Amino acid sequence: MRACWFLMVVMSATLCRGADEGVSGGAPAEAAMVGVNESVAEFGGLGGVYNRAYTYPGPRQFDFCKAKGFLVVRLPFRWERLQPNLMQPLDAAELQRLDATVKLARDRGIRLLLDVHNYARYRDKLIGTPEVPNEAFGDFWKRLAEHYKNETAVFAYGLMNEPHDTGGRWPAAAQTAVDAIRTVDRSHTISVCGDGWSGAHSWKKINDTLILKDPANHLIYEAHQYFDRDSSGTYKQSYDDSGANPNLGVERLRPFAQWCKEHNARGFIGEFGVPDNDSRWLVVLDNFLAAMKENRMGGTYWSAGPWWGSYSQSVEPRDGKDRPQIEVLQWYAGLRQRPKDAKITYVAPPPVTKPPAPAVGKVNLSGPGKTIYDCGTAHEPYFYTNQGSEIRSEVIVDGARQARRIHYRHQGTIAWAGAGLFFGGLDCHGYAAFCLTVRAQKPCTLEVKAYPADDIRYLGRFHVDTTWQELVIPFDALKGPAGSFATAGKLRRLELQPDPDRDGSSIDLGKLEVLGRKGK
């Protein structure tokens, strides 16, 4: 019995540390697993209120991961929320939220990669500058590692998501964090993203000298990779216009894989993803995952999470149904082998057509209308963005019309920026649509998100032109977990999010009305 017990301990230790042949250090088994990002805790601006601008994944998200075999989850969050002041203690309330999320994972046997989603910045100031010295970055990680040094649900500390434009400062900052962690924790793996947005395709060009020293020898290097033309993950062009081909992902992975082999290092792909609008992207995904497995690399798909709505890369279930990418991801989930007879069966939906916009001053629903928010005269909306994107507003006057102009510019691998209108608990019973007076600097798609409660969202996408229009947004066109918003009745808040524009643009918002049903 004692011998058997000893053998079980040895096998368990080997699994936990995952010492693969030919790979230096005690690389954990999780580094070879395929899972997902549960992305929502990094949402919103720094002034955003918890459960309004951002939240954390809940039991439903972790139940989904366990059911699908995604036993590794990358969990993004913001440094500033967890440590509001540099070199000071971690915020107790935010740490409690993170602890509760860690417990959800632990209870389901899911292992977490804790991801500081800050792009090598703190309050928009670059790490390694006088405003944010490397010592402050090390202090944060020492405090967090001290807190989680005995936590079994955490398999890796992700030092920093997608550093970029650091002027060569990143390697020293990363080494400072590694050194700080190892003063309190020599057991957990440390995951290190590269500069230049951590692109696998550009790794050797930008990060060829990113060789860190870890006295515990538990280090992995984390690259990210997308497959649109500029590897940004925005997928603004179609499969054909992007110049895609089935082996595109394999080609873009190769520089990072070669670098790992040259340096006897373990690699991990912290972000990768494809849109759901063309089944050919699923072939790219399949081949990319196969190449990852061939190179003994795990990774986490971008993205899952409760607030993604109709985002084309999201694998969060919609209306109780799996997204098409799940079919391919499950072939590789955890440490699975791809079935030899696996086939991609998803058929792409027809392209989105431009809906007709009613003429100014007219609506396509009869019955009374009621103004519920005048963007030109009301208080400024609340804003939410990813780290790096910009958004601001000003009041404009156009003839007799006063409106609010929202300026925005997107930056980052996955970028978003939006404006929100808060109502608290507006009763929408007896009405059938919103009507928004709006125009755009450039033609764009506007994502409209209606929340009857903070954790329930109904979403639709609508075309906006460059001339003033009264954009009718039928409640039936806003889809969510219980059908359409028409069944919800109450409106807590409404968010308006234009599609990404890296050159910058603006959208003008006038009055928001609710329109009655015919015969009312």
C-alpha cells in the first residue's frame, strides 16, 4: 500500500508540473491544454462601476467550461482596480471578487492563468518610466503572488497582456516581476507575453532577445495570434479580402514555435480566435490547433464571457446554443486528441444586409412616441473602452437640433468603445421599439445593447448612415437569453457601441424615444 501511495504521489506531481521530454524547466501540464479566456473583468473604464461597466465570470461560465472540457481558463482583469495606488496594498473589495472567481474554478477542477490585462501600462503610463517604475510592477506581483502562493486553482501568473510600444523597456520590467514573485512563491508558473502585442508571427523580429531568468525554472512564454490581414483580431474584412488560406495560422505560428525550439522554451498561445461568419475560418482554426499540439503548445481561445453578445469570435452560448467554433475547439479541449473522422459541419449564414432606415421625421410604427433620453441636453453618458482605445463627447448644435457627438478611436488587439445611458428601471411595457435620432461621420454598424438587469443583455446590430436618420430599433430585433427584449419589459441601461475604427471617427446622438405598438 505504501509503495502504491508513493507511486500515486509521483504520478500526480508529474502531471501537475508536466515535465515534457525535451522541454526545459518544470513546464506544467496545463501549458499543453486548450481552454478559453473568460473575458469581462477587464471591461470598462477605470471609473466604471462594478456590475455595470465590468464584472467577473460567474457559475454559469465555469459550468460551461467544465462541460466542454476547457479545464484551463485565462482570466483577464485590470491592475488599477486591484491596486488603486502604486506600492500600496491590494484593494480588499476587488480582491474578494477575484477570490470568489478563483473559488468557482477550484470547485470545478479548472485551472486559471491570472492575466493582468494592461498592455504594459498603469493609468496609461508606461511601465519602466518615472511614473510607473519597474519596482512598482514588481511590488504588485509580489503582493498578488503572496496572496495566491498556496492556491491550487491558479496554475500561472500572467505578468502582462500584450505589451506594446515600450521602447525596449519590457524585458527589464518582466524580469523585475519574475524576481519579485520568486521571493514569495517558487511553485507557480509565470507566463510572459512579448512586446509588439505579443504576436506569434512577429515574435522573432520583436522579442528575439526576451530571455528571462527564473530561479524556480517554471517559466512559459505567451504569444497571441489572429488570422485577419493585420493579425489584429478585428476581422473587418471577409475571409477572401483578408487573403486567408487553410494554413495561414500554421504559417503565423511558425516564428514563435521556431524561437521556442531554439531556446528550449515552453510556448503558450494566450489568445487566438476566428469569426463565426464563414466556415472556412474554422478550417484555419483546426489547422492552427493541430500545429499548436504538434509543437506541444496549449492555449486559450479568445473569447468567452457573459457580456460578449453578438461578438463574432465569442464562444459564449447564445439562446442556449453553442457557437460554431466550439465544434473545433472541443476536438482539442484539455489534452484531447483530434478524432480522425472529425469534420467541420458548420455552414456560414447569409451576409448581413443593410436594413432600410426610415426617413427623418417619420417612423414605421404607428402609435404614440415618448422621449426617454435627449443626448443633446441630458448629462454626459457613461463610457466604456478597452485599455488603449479612446472615447469622449461634446455637445453640438446643428441648425435647430442639439445633439451629443461621441468621438472614438480604437486601439488594441481586441478593441471596443461605447457610450451608455442609465435608466435604473424604465418600464417599456406597451411599446415595441426604440427610435434613436443619429448620424455617423462614416457609415458604420452600431451595436445596441439593452439591459433589463446588470447580468442580462439583449443585443442587435444596426446600420447608421452619414445623414440624420431616425433609426428604429425594434424590441424583437434585440436578442438575448430569453428570446427578445420584447419579453423583458424593463430597461436598466442601454449601450451604444460602434464597430472598431482605428483611424478614429464620431457618431452624433440626438433624442431616444420609445414607440408604441400598432393600435395603441
